[in-house]
Amino acid sequence: MSDPGISIAVVDAKTPGNVGTIARAMKNFGLSDLYLVDPPELDPDGDAYGFAGQARTDLLPNAKTVSFDYLVENFHTVGTTATTNSDHRRHVRYPYKTPDELRDSLASVATETVVIFGRERVGLHNEELARLDEICSIPASDSYPVLNLGQAATVICYALSPLSIESTQQPDQIVRAPEADIEGLYAEFDRLLGQLGETDDRDRLMRLWRRLLGRAHPTKREVSSLRGVVRRSADRVEPPSRE
């Protein structure tokens, strides 16, 4: 199998069995890198390993415990949410992709992506979602749209599975800029907003900027050029008077 550059992360899971179920789904569909943020204890004789199937021998023991900051700083990040309750006026969970749309988007770009799942009861907090590049939501019945954590991960791993099988090279594939470069561009834009005196709307504008670049998959050259323009703009703007 080829390396699809896609990892899975689970934030603050409470049930070891769900971690095992997710590991098994990853194994089923050709994904191998699992990251855990604030995980429960994973007893080799407990539910996590019991539910993991063949993933108990390699994928689950090799899962890496990291911080949320680590994911944001090192990957193109995709947060998952069952319900959005957002439209073009609210950008915490909007715009969002379906799993199929996410697969098609990632097929055209060379980048290290991590798909992040949240807690069993409440999922990812809005503050966490606001720091991520993209949002993915699984279409479900309006009468009961909330999926179990393990189910949701299985659906998305299945949707992404075509990216994990051997395929011909894609010469037109975009090479996304390193995440450190993109985070630097975000920081420069945030500094520009500060120089412009944006206060009440600053968080919303930063989310809009992050979502826009999350969908665009800018190259290293594009990021470098934009960062230079934003930096020079911030340098030339006179901060507003605080009188």
C-alpha cells in the first residue's frame, strides 16, 4: 500500500473500547498512524486491545500520545463534527466537507493531514474547532444525526480508503506548504489585524482566514509571497490611537 499521508487523532476519549474500534477501522482501510490526546489508560488486557482486532499487534501499541498543539503545528488539520448548526454567517463549523468531498480534496494535494475526532458525548469544543484548517461532517438523518465515536471514525476511514491503496503517480498533485510556514502566515495576519485595531471581530476574521487557506492548500511559494505582503502591510500600518 502507498502512504496516503493521512493520520487519525482522538482527543480526550473516555472509553478505551472506542480507541480500539478506531484502531481496527484504520487497519481495515489502510491507515496506520494514530495520535491520542489525553487518552484513557489502554490496558493490553482491556477493551481497547480486545476491540482492536489485528490492530492490537502493531497499530494500537504504536499510537503516539501528543498534545492538541502538536497536531495543529505539524499537520493540515481536519476536525470532525456530527452537526454543524452553522452557515455562511458563522464560521466555527462552516464551511464543511462531507467525507467524500474530503477524500476528493485530499487526492489532489500532497500534505500530511490528520483527521481529528473528539469526545464521545460532546465532540470537539468550539475553541478547538476554531484552530483547525477544515471541518468534515457526516450526513445523517435529521431525526438522529449523532453517530457513535467508533462509527464516525469507521465511516471516514472507509471514505478515505481509496487514498491508501497503490495508485499511479499524480504529476499534477499540489504540494501543500509545510504547516510551520502556514502557521507563520496566520501569525502575520493576526499581527496585521492588531495593527489595524481589530478587536471585537479579530477571532472571526482569523477563523475565516484559516478556513480559506485550509481549503486552498497553498504551496510553499504562495505562502511565502502572501506572508511577505502581509508582513510589509503590518509594518506600514500605524496602530490606531488608544486615546
